[in-house]
Amino acid sequence: MKTKRLWVWSVLFAFLATGVLFLYLSSAMQPEETTASVDPPEAPEETEPVEEEEAFTGNELLEYENGNRAMTIAVSNEQGVAGFIEADDRVDVVAKMKAPDNAEGDQHDAGTILLQNVRILAVGHAADGQEEMSRYAMVTVEVSPEDGLKLGFATNYELYLMLRNEGDDGTLQNNLHIHEDALHEGVFK
């Protein structure tokens, strides 16, 4: 009988001690009110005016031509030219295509220049800051509706961007592509 009574008193004491500890800690964590008066600020000494830097307003989408569309594609660091792409740059879009499983003959993978001289409208997400923009995983490009359809289908494949030099607006023949077989020529027997 004494053991049962001892356990009951132990449990009650534990609840009481826990409650007191809780009240003590919760009151210690509340901010204290200060009653200190605040003196008015002193007049600043005259100094030379400081030029204000333009505040960064976030990642903005550049304007694009009427009739064209903005389309965003996902890129990895390698696919997106290692973070060197900026808004208003020009790129070529390359698609690395896998041969279908049901392809006839001995077909291999191929790469094709899908789109040429494409303008970059933005990199990253709209809410990205300057630091996040340099580590982008999304690129928004300006495309015609037809090119947008091509790019939409091509997102089933690996897409790579090739950055162009400023002023390089030349284009290559349409449907330029290379098969993996051509890479093996003279290397493997």
C-alpha cells in the first residue's frame, strides 16, 4: 500500500514541478518592456550627397515582339552554359535525341540544332534575387508560335543552349543534325 501511495505522490510532484518550470521558462522568453525614453535624433552634419544605387527589383522579363511568345525551359548547369547566360543574350537550342526503341535498323542517338539565334528574355524565376539568378535552372526564351511548338515537343529530350557572341546573328542550314554513328566513324571498328 505504501508503494502505491509513493507512486501517486511522485506523479503529482512531477506534474507540479513541470508546471512551475514551464511558467518560469515562458515568462523568461517574453520580451521585457522598456520604459527608457527616446531622445530626438540630433541634426546630422552636412555631408556631400551620396548617389543612390538603383535598387534591385528582382528578375524581370524583357519585352518581346508582338506575335512572339515567351517560353520557359528547364536547364542544368551544363545545359545552360554554366551560368554565363544573361537576359538579352542570343543562343542556339540543341536537342539531343534518343533513337526510339522501335526504330528500324541500327539507328543511334542524334543531335540537332533545333532553334537558332533565340533571344533570352529572363534567367531564373521571377522572384529570384541577383545571387539566385546566377545559379538559374530555368531560362525564358522568345519564340514564334511555330518554334514554341517545336521546343515543346523537344522538351522530351535533353536540351542544351549554345551561347552566341554579341552581334553573331548568322544562321546555319535548317535541320542541321549529326548522328552518333558519325562520331564513331574512324574511332570504332
